[in-house]
Amino acid sequence: MNNGGMRSKRLPLAFLAITMVCGHAVASGPRDPFLDEVQHRAFLFFWRETDPVTGVTKDRANAFKPDTYDIGSIAATGFALAALPIGVERHWISREEGHNRAMLTLEFFEKRAPRIHGVFPHFLKFGTGERAWECEYSTIDTTLLLAGAITAGQYFGGDVKAASARLYNDVDWKYWSPRGFVCMGSRPQDAEFLGSDYNGYSEALLLYVVAIGSPTHPVPAGLWDKLGRWVARYRQYSTIAGSSLFVNQYQNLFVDFRGKSDGHADYWEVAKTNTLANRQFCIDQAPMFPGYGPDVWGLTAGDGPGGYDAFSAEPGGANHDGTINPHAAGGSFMFTPAESRRALRTMLDKYRDHIWGRYGFSDGFNVGKGWWASDVVGIDTGATLLSIENQRTGLVQRLFMKNPAARTAMRRIGFKPVFKGPAPSIKIAEAAMLEPGVSLKTAFRLPAKPRAWLRSDLILYGGVVEERSVRISLNGRPIGSASAPKGVAYAAALRIPEASLRWGKANTVTVTLEPSPKGSATYGPILIGPKDAIDAQPLVVRLAPATP
């Protein structure tokens, strides 16, 4: 039943000043009643929809009226734990209330909740805390639970900090890595381990920070470099592809990646670029999908007319049907505060009666299909709450990063400050026509490595068109491939292994068009340079018509 027409009573706004609570100086930043209310309503979901017996937080709740949902999510519970310091600092609850709620939750998970080698079931029943639906024991959802526990532990200290440490230390990450990478979990009734691993860029960056930094059962730090990172481009945005916004948000809610690089990327900038590309994709699709626009955007996992789905945009593969989730923009508030605030304000002004309820924004809407979500989902609402707080005060990131294990993980991985400075790119070839199966070789010479290119990802960038696939190698070493979706001009940005380049000597790029019944295609221009410089280049992939 759609309850989009129902309205809850407006809640009072929270007006905050700079406060000092047990050594934590937290400033609210410029007063913003709108953001105060968005955060307050989101916080109330976690405060009101948590089981008083177990401390487990509901996976979802009706946005407009009481419901009978009785299934909790350990990921939502992690967001609830991280929300407690926000509630105390913004004077929505007392410090004693926050402490007691944290201990109720942590004592249940430590003493009563089912687990396998420290990993908990994704969903638990209210009242009893039993495993629901024979669901999986989930490593990523346990990670989100631990991240919230660590955050609360650093804030409240004492018994909360000790209990969170015991939960963290109990996870045997080595056991959960039977094939090298950390696997997604287990459904014991089927097999000891699920068949898939976390082996690429995703929200699992948080999992690997937690697992690599573990004081008791760490996985090798070398797994980090082995994670797959697909660099792709949409219009002016090239980045590690993260097409559904939640895969960029969750790790940044806790880990402070800003201004740091592991030699592959600054993951804060990756998330920001994916957010801006997601917004641009919605702008570009607006003629086909009513409701999309510069201030109504955001494709991420959430409820839709056909059920829960991982809605996504380019770069990396689009999956959308006109459904917008307000928490896509809300969860990216820390990356794009101006764009996200305008989006949240516009969606509220346009669709208040349908999407604004007792816990703030519901989980989605589709104007073209006349569909409005009746529920809020804990992990989406939590992303908005934490992201806004990080932009306003940095509280959640600061607390999480105070934990020695987080700092240990960053050191083991090899994060270093990002070098900032001018970084020009070099065009090494114009666009050219390729014939199927025939390799096109382009020779070029680079000077000594420019200072501006130090400590930066180097990118080889070119374009393909009309359902073609090309293979690219540098000095005889394959560095990747690029494929164009049907009817779309598409550019691929490939990270260059530094050892492949010959500074001060001749280099050769070889591009080979895979055989195709469609025949020849265009590739180029070809650019080489740091990521920031490549981002500034126009997307040009078509040749001018040949002169007769």
C-alpha cells in the first residue's frame, strides 16, 4: 500500500552551537535549519526503530505511520551505533542515553547473537535476535556493524570501547579469505563459503581497511593492490567506475581518504567524480525520464517500482528506469554539498507530500510511473545522516580514524599525501580509423618525468564508438581493453603501470580492433598524463568525413 499522501507532524528544528563534550570539540558550522531537520528526522529512525530487547535496528520502516516490520539489519545497526555520537552532540539525546543504547546493542552481539568466526547474519528477528530467513552470514554487513561500533567506542570510551574492541578482535578475517580475497560470507545450509569474493573497487574498501588493520586476524595488506579498479569515463568525468553511488559512499563515511593516495587513487576524489558523473547522467537522461534534472538526481541501490534494485549510472554501466533515491544525493553530501543540498531541497519542495515523512525522505520515487516509496531503508537513511554530519563537522570520520587499527591499516596499505600541482597531459596521437584485426602502432617520446606527474596516477585515454572493442598495449605490455556500449560514444581511461613507460626514450602504443561484423571503427585521440589533466580534455572520438 502506498502511503505517500500521508504526512507526519513537523518536528522541531535543532539549533546548535559549538560544544565541548568529554574532550570532543564539535562545531555545527553555519546554522542551517533545513539540514538540522533532515538529520534529526533521520536520527529518529535509528532511535525509535531499534529493538529495546536486543539493540538491533530495523532494516526498514514505514515512512509515514507505525508498521509491523520485525526484521533487523546488522548494517543498519552499525549506522545506528555511529548515529549515537551525532545525537548526543546535537542534543537530541543525553550522553547517558547514548551510552546505554550502545551497551545494550554491543552486549547482545557479544553474548547472544549467532555468529561464525566473528561474522553475523545479515538479518535478525526483533525480540529474539535469531537469524532471519536463513540469510547469509555477511562479511560486508558485519563490517558496517563494526565500523559503527568502533565509532561509538571512540566516542563513549570505557565499557563501550572495550566491547567494540572485543567484537572487532573476534572476526577471523583469515578464515573468511579461503581463496585469497575476503569472501562475501556463508549460508551454512548450502556451503561453508559463498562463491563470490570482494575483489574490486566497491564499498568493500571499508571491509579491507578493517580486515587489514585487525589487531588479531589481519589479511595481507598486499590484497589491496590486487583489487580490480576499472577506470572509465563519462563525458568530462574519468574515474574508477562506481556506477551505483552507495559503492562510493559507505567507505568514505568512516575512512578519511581525503588528500591521500595508495598509488592508485584518491578515493575521496573518485567518489566525488562518480557523484558528479551520476548527476550529469541524470541531466542527460532528463528528456526520456520525467523528473530527472540538474536538481533532481541520484541513482543508487534502493526501492523502486519493481522492488529493491541497484540503480546506477555511467561510467561503469547504467541500470535505471526513472527512479530517483533522495539518499543518493544525501549520501554524497560530503563530496558535493552544494549540489546535494540543492537536490534535497528541490525534491522536498516538489514532492513533499509524497516523500517526506516522520523519518525524513522515503527511499525513492518515480515520477514517470507515478510511484512513491512508502518506506525508509536504514542503510540509505544512515548514509544521508552520516554524510551530512561529516561535511558539517567531520565527526564520524574523525572518531573512526582515532582507532589505532584504522591508522595501522592505512600505513600497511601505503597511503601517502596526494601531490597537488599543475599537471599537463600530452596528446600522443590524433583519432584514427582502425580495421578489424589490424594493429595500429603509434610511437612517441616522453621527456624526463615532469615533477607535476610525480605521485599521480598516469592515465592513457582514448575513445571507441559503435559497439566496438579494442585491446591496448604499451611497449608490448597489455594494459587493458575498451568496449563501447550500443549506440554510445564511449571513452576509456586506463591506468598505466609506471614500469611500462620509458622516460626519455621511444614508446609505442599498440591498438587492435577486435574482429566484428560491423567493420572498421575510430579510436582516439590518445592522451597520456595525470588523471586531473585527462579529466580536463574533451571527449572526441569521431573522425571528420573523408575528402573524396
